Amino acid sequence: MKKLVAFTLGALLLAACLPKDVQMPQSPLLRVLERKAGLIAYVGVDWNIYVTDQSGGNKITLTEDAAIPETQGGPFRYYQYPTWSPESNLLAFVGISGEGGSQGVSDLYVASMDEKKSDKVYASESEHPFYLYWSPDNETLSFLSTTASGQSLILQSVPAQGGDRTILDTGSPYYWSWAPDGNTMIIHTGATNSPTVEHMAFLHVDSQVIEDALEPSPATFQAPAWSPDGSRILLSRLNDKQEKEIILMDGSGSIEKALGTFEASTSFAWSRDSELVAYIASNRALTAGTIGTMHVMDLTSSEDFFQDEDVMAFFWSPNSKKLAYFKPFVENSASEGGTDTSGQAQQRLLLQLNLLDVISGESRELFTFRPTDQFAAILPYFDQYHQSTTIWSPDSNNLVLSFLDGQNNPGIAIVAASGQLEPRLLAQGYLAFWSWK
């Protein structure tokens, strides 16, 4: 055992000295010896919800009754959307059940990591939650759900300990960002060809729900972003010259300055220390999301110090020193004999994970992989998910990714941010997020 430990420590020291683009296989002992940071919640291949540390040990099974029918039309139940609270002591997720191919009931659960049990805090046969976002004070779970008519979406909230739900607003599409005090949101709702008039507003949700409209006309973007320190807000507007620009506002809604312009659409997110901003400027219109040039700016100096092309999503590390970003490309699988029913070669999405070191300004490729459908589905909306979930470990040393292997088996991988160790399999599953703490 001592020899194995010595070998593993030696391998780690060697990895630190490796050339930039060389990766070492991970020793089986690394998952045991490395310092653990936070917890990972994931949807397993059996569609139940699990929590584990980055070694795959100390696993907590939060649900056990997921059931996928063996024949079409049978009863089913599965779980989705694991979302950590800011203090990481609570985990929210959705249970969906039905029969005959139609969705029947949606249940919203909150699990306590201290008690290792889950409580149902909401249920509906007509309103189905599909996006969860905790308030910064750890007390309230806000969520977006469909309506029975399907013509709009409902923004509502429920106390973490259960109780009466509160309907906050409606609209379609709908995006929002919590102020750090947990009493106010900034919202962006509606769009072209939508039944909701597009607008931006402050939504005060303390003792009663009050909406204060903002004057700027929205340009093409999705989620507004309140800075983590609460002092400023990122938005997009059409200026007096009808140019689309990203703007910086103070917490009261006064415009401070424009950060940049774009042709078609944009998406953006703050670093955790509120000093840096990254945004994607796209010159092509998409149904959802953005793909284009990523810019990284220092707000103190106003320096646009890094750009990269064809980026579709990114996530800031907790220490604000690293930025993980994804570049998509399509692979033709004809070389592997893959064809569809018409005999045409299949095409499949691949993601290239890159990591920017903010201090050095250097970027490197870490991992190219096929994402699970569940992970691929969140990336067009990363600007909203960046505020409610994270793929980073709390110590900024690792990332958790959801991928498909060569036999289409879904898995959860731990990827070292150093880029000097090969990714390792954590568990079989469809989607995973790391806790904030």
C-alpha cells in the first residue's frame, strides 16, 4: 500500500512538470488521496437522483422509485434538474410521472444533506417545472413551469421548507437574475413572435410582488445578470442609433456604460469576484443561444484582453482565475460505419472543452467529448444556468462533465482543470452539477 501511495504522489509531481499538451492516466488511488471539495449531484442511468463526492464514495441515494416502462404506453417515473442551494445544504429536483406516453404529475422536492432525506414542496398535474433557481438567501426556491395551455410560462416560488407557492409573474420566454439580497430580481421576458411583449423590469418579491419597468429597449439576448457583489447589472439594449450593445447598469437601473456591440445576439456572465465579464457576440441568428466570438473584459481597466472564435457556452471558476468554455463541431460518423435508416452518414455533436487562465491570458484544450442530450440541452441557455448551477468544484481544481462513450453509454467525468491528467469516470449518468460549497 505504501508503495502505491508513493507511486501516486510521484505521478502527481510528475504531472506538474509535464509539457503543456501532455496528459497522464489517473492512478486509481488518486480519487482516494486527493482533497475532496463539495458534492456532486447527478441523474443516474436509472433516472434516480444521487449525491457523491468526487471520488465516487459516500454515495447518497435520494430516490429509488424511478421506472421506465419496458413496453410503450406503460407507467413511468423519472427525476431531473438537480439544483444546489447557495449554502449547498439543500438540493432541489423534479420528479415526473405519467402513463401512456403523456406527462401526468410533476413533483418538486427539496433534499436535506444533513438529514439525507427529501420532502415534496410542490406538486401539479398541469404546471410542470423545468428550471430551478435558488434565492441567494437559501430560503426560497424559484422555478419556471409550463401552463396548461402551453401559451406562456409561470415564474413562481416556494419556501425551502415547504408551504404555499407564490406566483410571481408570467411570460414567454422568461429569464431572470436574483439580486444578492434575495428581495429583488431583474427580469427579461417576451420576444419576437411571442404572446408576451418583450420588456425588462425589476421585480420586487419581498412582502409583495411589485414590478418596475426599465426604459431600455432589449436587444437580442436571453438572461440578464446581476453581479455577485450586487453593485451592477449586465443587460443588452438597442441604443439611439439602433445598434445592439451590451450595457452595464448600476443596481438602481442607471446606465453606466456600454461594453461592446454585436450583430445578431449575445450572452454573458460575471466572474465570481464581479471584476471580469465574459460575453459572446454572434453574427448569426439562432433559435436559442449564441455561437460566436467570446470576449473577456477587465472592468477596472476596460481591457478586452482575450477573444476566441466559435464559442457556445462558458462557466467561470469560483476563484475567478479560470474560464471553462465550449466550442461545438459536428463529426461525420461515416468512417465508423454509422448510418441512419436512409443509409445517410450520421452526424453527431462534439464539444471541445477549453480552459482560459485569466492571469496568463493563455488558453488550452482539455477534453473533446460527445455530450449527453441532457448536458447539450443546457448549453444554449448557459447564461441562465450559470447563475443557478455550476460544473466547477468549489476549490476550482476540477470540472464535472456529462458525456457519451464510444458505445453511447452516458457517464459523468471528473476533468482536472490543470489539463495534465486524463478525465476519469465518476459514475454512469446523464447530467451532473457540483455544489457551490
